[in-house]
Amino acid sequence: MSKVSLRVAGLKVHYRTLRGDVKALDDVTFAVADGETMGLAGESGCGKTTLGKSLIRLDGRMRHVDGTVELDDEELPIGDTARMNDFRFREVFIIPQYAMSAMNPTRKIGKMTKELLESRGVRFETVRTELKRRLELVGLAHDVLDRYPIELSGGMKQRMVMVLSTLLNPSLLVADEVTSALDVSTQRAVAETLVDFRDRGFVRSMIVITHDVSLVYQIADSIMVMYAGKLAEKAPTDVIVDSPRHPYTQLLISSLPEVGVKYADKRLTGIPGSPPSLLDPPAGCRFRDRCPLAFDKCSEEPPFVEVEHGHYVACWKA
Amino acid sequence: MATTSLAGKPEAERCCTVDRVSMVYKIGAFGGTDLPAVRDVSFEVRAGEVVSLIGESGSGKTTLGKMILRLCPITGETITVDGVDISTFKRRRLKTYYRSVQGVFQDPFSSYNPIFKADRVFSMIKDEYFAEVNAAEWRRKVAASLEAVRLSPDEVLNKYPHQLSGGQLQRILIARALLLDIRLLVADEIISMLDASTRIDVLNLLADLKAQGLGILFITHDLSLGNYVSDKTVILRRGRIVEMGAPDRVFGNPLHPYTKSLLTSVPQLHRKWERVEAELAAGRAGLTGRCIYHERYPNGDGPVGLDAERPTLAEAEDDHFVACFQADGEETC
């Protein structure tokens, strides 16, 4: 993992609301290496979905304020929806949250696929064999193409969506909560399919967005933790789970009950307080109010710096 | 009804006993097809005990909770709470029943009416059950109940649901249940919508309530949550119990193939899937081709239920029961 695939620098994305701008992403800088699967974890409202979306398509309320996104040394025009059309689906693609519920219920899946491809100027016939090969790989019969989405189970729909999103071998795939509405056994199958797609070269790098740290621990090479619109920590998976440096990551990991941990033996604690409002975020470290280690210096904003090879932390105490 | 349960506890300590209940939903355009959601399920919740009901979607776990709350009819045999059969309760008797049994559900945001303040749930309890209590006395009672769920009354009273976090809303619902003198709480997926940093607080709260003698039926799809607070684990599959017992036995030494496959799929921290699989495969070696249930009851057609005549579960070790390894029970193994 030497070559860098995705490079995000100083990215700021705000949501316009009547009460002012919500600073959902504030000065986000990171890189994803070629072939890397990065897990993006955090609680609701921390900006993880916003980050995923801003790499592909900004919706009407989102405003690109500052910063650049480079994919394979080419700058993505993320603020320009029309110009992004050349990159979407081919170079970078997203499986949005609830994608499996977003399939057109009045179209057969095959027809929907065809329409989707043709809207991007790709003839369906040219990819038909490859599509069938990939359906087999994920264990779906060819006749799913003649079925309506309602006839498929959640796991089948999710696998169909995964095949569809990677059909043109994008360089980067963003998978947003792809496993969250599924049963545990299906969840595992879907997660392993993602890894398999990467290994087969259908996608080169991936960002897997989830609120479930234990899931990305299973499949990701590295994990990035966000808090209140900022990056808190990024490191190789084992480092994040075994020796996190940011107090937020430490508290988050220690608040997760595991199979085998009993209340009577070890009482876990949550993180007191709640995240700050992003309408008018406090100056300095945004975790300061909930942080047990906070001291005077935390009123200044800590930079997101590399403390060890591949381990980035935004904390004065790290 | 048997006079002693399998674990030999006297009748008095039992809080809720579910005895061989079933539920069949009619599906299809004219209700012509039967969908058995719960089949011959028996278990009990004692006072001061958390029982985790774990299953994937469609396992019947929510239906069981609804039956105990009388939100759907009880078919099959009976459910008794404190020794009284609850299946025939109507109106006044049912209202009295809800003084002792209450439920909290998955989505805290849709449990509230968004156009009213969140504390309306308290005044509704007052109007229904405590009309004679005077206002000052009631305020004191609400405050005490909020403190029991570790919320400060100033923080949460007089606010609308959107001004409170999911964890706070869920705890207000528990506080509402505590205003009544409840003996049993049915908690259906109450923390699955909460963030990691707040869900553990709600779990700890359940543990505290249990210590005060409340019986809790904790319904979840998440095995790691089912383990943390519970005294007994019940694993359901397609409406049947496949394995039941003390959590450290069920999770430490899973016997049923379905329980094992669930355990190998749960994402765990500090243990990768391959490792869990390898460990379980090692433990499974001695069980290949065996079925503990049929070893115990070779005729197979044996008994059904927790009471001794027709158990569907065989006792594999102390406080650890397992069903036939052909999990559907229709095929023979």
C-alpha cells in the first residue's frame, strides 16, 4: 500500500439552513491508499455520511466551502454536479444508506440495470456477460434480473446493489451503512462480499461507513473515527481497537459490550454529555466538554497529525 | 401447571411464565396461508431477573413480547403473571394488569407525539391511574421516577421530543413505566436505535432495575447486548426455542448448530471472524452427527414444553437446554 488513491485536503462542507450554516465537515484531510479498505466510524451526526456523499454528489442543501478531493492524482470537481457526471459510476461510486430500499419497485431489476447503464452512455449488451458472472459470484441466480425488487430478500437486494454499483470497476467505492438493516448472518455475507470485490479488483479502494466499530474491525485495513464534523483519529485497524490514542476513540471502544462481557464482572460506562451543535461549534477541540483529559490547551484546536507511521490523531494529549 | 420448574425454583419467585404458546398469522390475499410465528414456546421470567430473547428477523421475538403485553391474542396454552392466567383479561382487569406490566419499544422518536411535550406521557399516566393524587405529590413522584432512571428533571421536563436525545427519550419511557408499580418490563429492542456511547447507560439502568427486583424481558437481535445484562438467554429461530440457559453456558459452549452459526457471524471486537469460527469448530468436533435432544428422547415424538410431560428441549447440562439439532423440528435427524 504505497500509492495513494484518494487524497482529501482541507475539505469543508456546510449545510444551509434557515438558522445559518451547519458545519458538518470542517477541515477534513486524509488519504486512502490504493487497495485500502478504510472503515469510517462515528456516532450519528458526526459527519460520516456527509463525507461519503461529498465525494460523489452534493445535494441541494450542501455547499462546498473549501478544500480539494483528488482521486488517482486527478482533482474531482465535487462542487460541480454536471462535471462530476464523468466520474460518477466510472471512477467513484457510492452505495447510499438504504440503497436496497431505493430500487424502483415498478421495474424489473434487469430493466432497471439497463436504464441505469444507458443513462451513463454504456450499452447494456457490452456488460451483460460480466454482470451475469458477478451475479454468480455473489450467489444470485440470473433470473433475479427478471424479478421485481419486492421478490428479493434484504440480503439479496443488498448484494444486487453491490454488483450494480461496482459494474464499471470504479476506483473508489463508498459503502454507507450497507449492513445495518440486515440480520447477523446476512450482514457477514455482505461484508465479506465487499472484501471479495476488492480482492478481485472490481473496486480498488473502499470507504466503509458504519456506526458499528466491530463490523469494520472485521473487514477494514484502517479505521478513521470522526467526531462532530472533524477527524479524531485514523490508524490501522488493530491499532485503533487495541491501543487508540484519542480519548474519544478510547471511550467509544470501551463502551461497547462484547460477547462474553458481563455486567456483573465489568460495568461498562457510556460517554457522558452529548456532541456540540454544529450550527455554532465551540472553538478548540470539539470533544473538550465531554473529555476526561481536557486541559487549558484544549481551547486551541488540535491539529490532525501523524504520531506514528500511519497513525493520525487530533489531540494535544496523544 | 407444574408445581416446580425445571430449575426447581418455588412458584413464588416466578414473575411471568410463558407456557407452550403459539401464534399463527394468516397471510396472503384471503388469509389462506398460515405463517406460524411462534411455536410451542415456554420460558419464565423471575422477579429480579433479565431474560434475553434473541433472534433474527422473523423469529417471533416481538410477537412473544406483544403477547405478554396483550397486544395480540394468546393462543396455544397460557401466559401467567404472578400465577394468574392473563389471556382472558378484559377492560378493567386489563387496565389493572398494565399497572404491573409495561413495555418500551424500539424507536423512541415514534413513541412520542411530536406536537406535544415529552412529559405528556407522565400526565397521561396520572389521568388514567392516579387521578386522585394531588399535583404536588405527583410532581414529587415524577421527579423520583426520573431520578431512578438517572435523568435530572430540570433537563427533561417541559421539552419537546426533538429537543431530547434518543437515550433520554428511552429513559423517560422507562421512568413512565416505573410510575406504575410494575413487576415486569418488556423491553423490545430498546437500545438498537441508540448510539454506542449512550446505549450502555440504558443497559446499566436495566441492570440497576433488576437489582431492585424487577423482572425484565429484554428482546434483541444483538447477541453481544443479550449477554451483558442477562441472567438467562433464550435463542429463537423461526418461532421455536433452539437453545436456552445461562448466558455463559449458551455463549461459552453453544451446542445447537444455529446458535453456533449466529455466534460466528456476530462481528466482535478483538476477535476476527476466522478465529471465532476456528474456536467453535474445535468445540463442535465432538458433536458432529449427534443430536443431544434425540439422545435424551430417542422416540423424538416425546414431550413438549417446559413441564416434564413433553419437553421440546433437552437438558444438556445444568441450566442449559437445547432443542433438536434439526432446528425446524419437522424433519427427523
